[in-house]
Amino acid sequence: MKRILFANIPFDGHFNPLTGLAMHLKSLGHDVRWYSSNFYQTKVQKLDIPFYSFKKALEYNQHSVNEVFPERVKAKSQIKKLQLDIKNSFVLRAPEFFEDIQEINETWPFDLMISDVAFTAIPFVKDLLHKKVIAVGVFPLTEKSRDLPPAGLGMVPSDTFLGRIKQDFLRAFADHVLFRESAVIFKEMFKEYGIGPVKGNIFDILGHKSDLLLQSGTPGFEYKRSDLSAHVRYVGALLPHAGKAMQLPDLGDKLNAYEKVILVTQGTLEKDPEKIIVPTLEAFKNSRYLVIATTGGSQTAQLQKRFPEDNIVIRDFIPFNDIMPHCHVYVTNGGYGGVMLGIENRLPLVVAGIHEGKNEINARVGYFELGIDLKTEFPSPEQIRTSVEKVLSNGFYSNNVQKLSTEFRNYNPLLLCEHYIHEQLDIPVKGPDVYSEYL
């Protein structure tokens, strides 16, 4: 068996999807270890996986970014915030990550690094340590395509002549203006460290420098590309390790007492319930619908006091795989894992989120007509009420979600990843019958 180092940018959306894969590889007998921020040490240790924390790397995580990088708070636009995040949270951290990993390799020479595709030390580990590197796409594909607008702007593809001309212009504008600063910094780093150049923008380089990109999701939830890179492999929805089962809260007869059930969440990163949770509760309090809200532990008691209505249930956490089969629509800010879990459970969506890449995920929800993309960070109760009613009354959205859910079920993510990883490590793969229905 092999030594496999996992690594991630210190945000939950980059960490959680890797945990199920790490535990699967561990169960096969591989020596699995993890490198990340101290913020994830307890979580990794609960998986009984040895942990290496940031040393040379700046200590930050999803909850501390505004303190560590205060200029992002002053950003006056989504684009400016994205530019700052790419530079500060990703590009400038690359040499620091590499120095830590280089030190790890001195005492524990690993055979393979598996990281989220945004982990900026990928080229350094690949070219300077001469290691196999597999990236995991934990958000929609960002590599540039002649068929698509640039990634990061939340735009959907156009098939009209003028639309394609506009896309061509915007791709060039994104490369040479919007994301130029980070690209220049990265290229200068490559020169300094003697790393071979790679064509493409900052969104392309990390994927192209990997030996393989295991993309979470399926082709049905991704824009069509005539120039898709040969090293991309769709593996289905990579979801977090289930761990110890959580108990479904006692809802009594409520699940059967209402006409429809609405599930609403805004993830664990967003701490302001006024964005999505409160407008949803305001829209449907004292209605014929049951509304179940999960807060991620933020202001739960205050919200329960503020919304005492019998048709409203507010909890810190609820096991989604258990509650989603009882629901009829999912209102969310658009985290990639949560959206895919909703699709797996055949839930049409109402999504509202722009920052932290949510615009790209939510644009796909709207484009593939899996629900309604409100294209805002602050939807009003009226917007949510109207959109939820439209989704519930129109079976078109449910039918589209069911079709994509069927496609999702045709993939076995862990078996597929095992197959591709073992190929890279020159480990004899299991017989073709084991994988044939998924490859």
C-alpha cells in the first residue's frame, strides 16, 4: 500500500468532500495523512488520520479570513473581493504550503498528494518534489473553454453568434485585466522556483499541473465543452464522510400535517441569518407549508424565539440525507455539496448566493432548470415566496432534478476514485466487472 497525503485550502467546501475519499483509501490499507490549517486538526483526528498543521503557512480559515485579510471587507464589488481572495487566500500562500509539505516529505516521503483543485502548492509538489498529484474538483469546472464565458463571473454559456463573440472578449478581458495580477504573481513564483510554465489563466494552471482531476459531479451538471481536458474524470457527487449518524429531530406528526415541506439553509460559513433563513421564514410563517431551517449553529435560540409559529422548525443541524426525502423544495445559498445532495434527493431548488463561488453553482441550477436562481445575496421574502410557489406548482423543475438524480446514481464516486488513483499509483486495479458499469 502507498503513502497518501491529503491537503486542502482551509475552507469547509474544500475540506469536506475529501473526507469520504480519505476514509475509503484508509480502509483499503493506504497510509493516509492530512495537511491543513489547525482549524481542521480535531476533525481529522476524529477520523483517526495523522495530521500536519500549517507551520510556515499563514494560519487562516473560512471564519478568520476577514480578520486576517481585512481589505476584503472593504471590497466594493464581488469582482474586487474575488480578486483579493484569489491573491491572498490562494496564490500568495503557495510557497508557504510547499515549504511545509517539503518538510513533511523529509520525515514521511509520500507517494501521492490528493488535494482540492484550488490548493496552490500543486505545481510545486508536482515539479519540485516529483510527486504524483491528483486534484479533486470540489466546485464546478473552472478550466477555460472556447465554448464558455470565463469562470468566476457566474455567467451561463451562449450559443448565439453575438453571444459567443462576447464570451471570447470576456475570456481575454478576464485573463489580461480581471485576474492578471494573480496570474503574474504565480508566473513570477514559477520562474523563481524553476517550475515549467503552463498555458492558461489562474483557473487553468492548477488543474493542468495535476496528473488527474477527479471532478465531483456528473456531465449533466456541467456546461458542455468541446475542448475538455483529457485528464478530467467525472466521478459523481463526492460528499463528506458520514461519520456517526445524527438523530433526526423529533418532529412529531408535523411532516405529515402540512401540504408541503420546505427545507432552508445557508451553510456553515454564512453567519448572517438575515440573508436567506429569515426571509424564508417570513415568507411562509403561518402558512400551509412546514418550514425546516438549519442554522449551522448561528443564532438558533434567537430565531426560535423570533419565529414561534407552529409550522416552523429551527435547529442547529439536521441530517440532510434523513430529512430531504420528506421535503419538496430546497432553499439554499448554493454550496456545491449541499446542492448535489439536494439533487441526489430529487429536490428542486431555490438558490440565492453570489460570493465564494456560489454564483457559478447557482448559475448552473438556473441554466439546467433544476430550480430558480435569484442571483442575489439578499433575497426578499416576496422573491422567495414567489419562487418557491413556482417551483412547487411546476413539475418541470422536479422532472429535471429527477433525471439528473438518476444520472448521479449511475456513478459510484468512491469506487471510481479508487480505480483512477490506483491507476496512477501503478497498483493493479480490480477486475473490469467491478468498475465497468461506472467507467
